[in-house]
Amino acid sequence: MGLKTPMKDNNLLTMHDVTKKFGGLVAIDDVTMSIQRGQIHGLIGPNGAGKTTLFNLMTGLYQPDRGQFNFNNKSLLRHTPNEIAKIGIARTFQNIRLFTSMTVLENVLVGMHCRLSQNVLSALFKTKHQQEEENHIRTKAYEILDYVGISRFANKIASHLSYGDQRRLEISRALATNPSLLALDEPAAGMNATEKQKLRELLLRLKQDHKTVLLIEHDVKLIMGICDEVTVLDYGKIIEQGSPAVIQKSPAVIEAYLGSLHHVE
């Protein structure tokens, strides 16, 4: 069952009149939307609609030509991706980006680096505080892997995991930054039916635990089954926003998807 509709002051992330151009191409065109705390918000649209560009703007890989991103009522403009990760937004990418020669556990530990307090001297001399912090983050890393369902692979080389488990490892590494917002870019891409079911179970667990998730996904059935709110982009513009029920009945969305949403159960 979805969460109750939050009040307006429950916005975690807001975008106002965001525009991004690449030469003569308008990739994002005056996008205004908000992500509510504790909800899973879907972002869908045809290929080339601007979904990943919006993610790249939100996470500092690009800067908008116009508009504002506010996170916890603070502007995200002119922040680097590393700074935005520290602020509280973690993301995955369409293409898997793991440290393939490192173990599963080591990949998660890398994700924790932005939350560590140690400095160069404490790391060099192995102070008591540094050792305690190392023990703590290893314990936390195992907890995250267990949460995602791949703790049994902790000492396995990342490249030896199945495709679906590599995707879940990417989510583990993102969770390791302790984000307030988890942004997932097509996590189900390339998965078989069994792998998608495991991903769905993980997303439902995040939803049950009131984690805030922004989800790009082409699997419309998955989106409609787990999201509280959905935003639909087409040619860089928002053509519809609302609950899954509203999205499935929208003539503009049906036209953009050639009627495919009519068949979602």
C-alpha cells in the first residue's frame, strides 16, 4: 500500500524550470517537479526523452543552462558530483560501473569513503580512532550486503558475479554513502525474469523502510507496481505527473508510448 500524500513541506528534492541545451538540442525543457520524502518516484519516457540527462544535472555531472535544483532546501548548483554525494544523493548508472578486480566487500567500502572522518595522519599512523572506524565500516558494509541479499558473495571478485547481482552490488555501493535520496538509472536493464523479481523485492523493501528513491526504468509494469508518483518525460518536457493510476489513463502518455501502457496490469 502506498504512503499517504505528503504535505508540500515534505519535499526532499525540487526542480524549478530546469533547462539544458546541447548546441541546438534542448535536452531538458523547463522541467519542474518534486520528490517527496519516503516515496519511490518513477521517471519514465521514450528513449531520448532526457531522463538520464536530468539525473546528470541533478548529480552535478552537468550544470543547467537555467533553473534550480534544491535538496533539503539547499541549492545543488555549482556542486561537484563528490560534493553532491556528501550532501546526500547517491546514484547508479545505465552501464555497470564496478571495480571489477576488487571484491564485493571492497566495492561497498569504496562507497563509504565520503562518510569517513579519518585524515592522512590517522590513516598513516593507524590511530585507535582510525582502527575503530575501519571496524565499524566493515560491519556496516556487511549489513548493507545482507540487506541487498548478496552478503554471501562478500569475498568474491565483483566481475565473477552474475549480471543481476552486479546490479545489486551497484545499489549496495550507492547505499553505502548513506544517502537521503537514492537515484537508480535503469537498474532492471538487461535482467532476466528471476533477476527482475529479486530487484523488485529489494525496491519494495526500500519502500517499506521509507527510503526515498528516484527510479528511471523502461519496465513499465515494475514502475506501476512499486511507485507512489510517476513523472513522464517526452522530448525533454514533462507530459504528465501523478499516481500510477493517473499515468496509465493519460492520453498524452498513451500516445508517447504507442498505447503500451493500456496493457499494464
